[in-house]
Amino acid sequence: MTLRFFVIIGTLILMCFVTSLLVSYRYFFTLPTINENIKDYQNRELLSLEIALNREFVFLKTLNYDYAVWDDSYDFMTSFDKDYIESNYVDDTFKSLKIDGVFIYDMNFKQVYGHTFDYIQEQSFELPEFDLNTHLPNRTILPYKKIRQNASVF
């Protein structure tokens, strides 16, 4: 065994030791910090999404309430007069209110009226999820819990 052999072995051991220190530091200190930063960023993104959705729900509740308290809407549900549809749900209504669809159901989940219109692209589109006879879990959109419980299909 020569001195040269001990120098090479010592250098290799030192390099392995330094490499293991760097990898350990990365794994135990840097990586958890990066994961926490990513987690915080994602939580902020989710909070932003929740705020935006809550704002939209307030708008939709207001819009739904406005249409619900109109006498014309009540009269339409009793008479099914087409003049109501022609005067209230033209394509300009969707553009001015910035909504993509209107669906009116009776208490038995039968769709009385439904129309979709993409107000940005200005064209109609299909939305089969609002057929409450084929998509039964979507019946929870009915706001009255008592009626929803009586018509439970789950």
C-alpha cells in the first residue's frame, strides 16, 4: 500500500462525504421548504377560486330571485304562454345579463323551458346535465329541502 493509494481512497471518501452532505441538506432542508411554498401557493389559488365562485353564486341567487318574484314568471308557470319566453329570453337577454342558460322546471323536475346561449361566442350549445330525468343527482338544484326530500332519488 502506497501513499498514492491512500490519497486516492481519502479523496474518494471525502467526495462521498461532501456529496452525501449536499444531498442530505437538499432532502431534509430545501425540499420541505419548497413543498411548503407550493402548498401555500395552491391554497392561495384555491382561496381565489372560492372567492370567485362565491361572487358568482351571489349573482346567480340574485338573478334567480329576480326572476322568481316576477308575476310574469308565475303566470308563465300556470299558463305556459309563449309570449313570456319571447319577451324575456331573447339572445340579447343572455348577453346583457352575461348568463349562459335558463332552465325552468316544475315541482316534478319536468323541464318547462330550457335554453342555452354562450353570450361570448353568441351561439347556442347543448347542456344535457340539466335534464333532471336522466341526471338524477342534479336534482339538488331545487332550493326547497322539503320538496327535495320527498322527491329523493338517491
